[in-house]
Amino acid sequence: MARKISRVSDGLKIRGIYHIRIVEPTGKRGRPRVVGDSGWNDNLITNEGFRSFLARTLGAIASSSQIGFAALGTGGAPIAADTSLSGELTDATTMRMAVTAVTSSTSKAVTFMFTLNSGITTGSHNISNVGLFAASVTNAGTLFAGNTYTSSALATNQAVNGTYSISFS
């Protein structure tokens, strides 16, 4: 009689959420005024995000990638096979925003924070998507994760503050 083999599973889940705010420096008491707020939204981790950023990094494989930058765009939501962000803003070479990553010794999450300073864009845009990348060069590198949110008008005198959190549970 054949012996039944049971599978062991830890039920690991990876969830990403992000929050985008558009601010302008005309608020009361010198504080920036929030003029656009995406609220917290779920993201999609791309196929290459799983391969390059997670699997290859865990294996210390030379072609692995680490998140270092965020980008904003005017396009729709990425699909699992995407490696770039639809409609990524490319007004200047500084459009990709360096991220600051934080976590704690007891956390199963890493949070990335980024800012697009006012005056970087050369014109107004209706931004509607966000993505995380390894490469800093505009429109280069591989998309780790991203998603879309309700379109918001971004003027040249406004800044964008973003928070992106990836948690493992």
C-alpha cells in the first residue's frame, strides 16, 4: 500500500500597500497643504518582481535586484508580466525618486518612503500609477510592484509624498 505524503506549508503571504499624497507649499502656518490623496491601496508584485527581487535575492544570485527607487506615471495598472510602468513620467532625469527603506527588528515588513519635489516636472500631469524599481535611470530597470489609483492632477509647484509597504505574513 502506498504511503500518503503530506505537504508542509507555512502559508506565507506577501502584501504590498501604498499611499500617495500631492502637496503644495501654500498651507496654513507654513505647512504643506494636501491637494490629492490616494488613500491606502493594494499593489501587484510582477513576475519579475518575484524572480529578481525575491527569489534571486534569497539565493544570493548575481542577477538579483533590490528596491531603490519609485516612479509615478499617467497610465493604468501594471499586469504580472509588465517590467515597466505605463506612462512613467520622464520630464527630467530626476523623475525617479530614491526611496528610504525602514523596518524594525521585530517586523515582517519593509516600508519605502519617497518624495518628488516641486519644480521637477516641466508641465502638469494627471498621475494615476506608482511603481517600485531597482534602477534610478528614468524608464530603465525592472518593475518590482505597482498599481493604479484615482487620477490626480499634479502641477509644477506641487510635490508628491509616497509610502509603500511590503509585508510578509
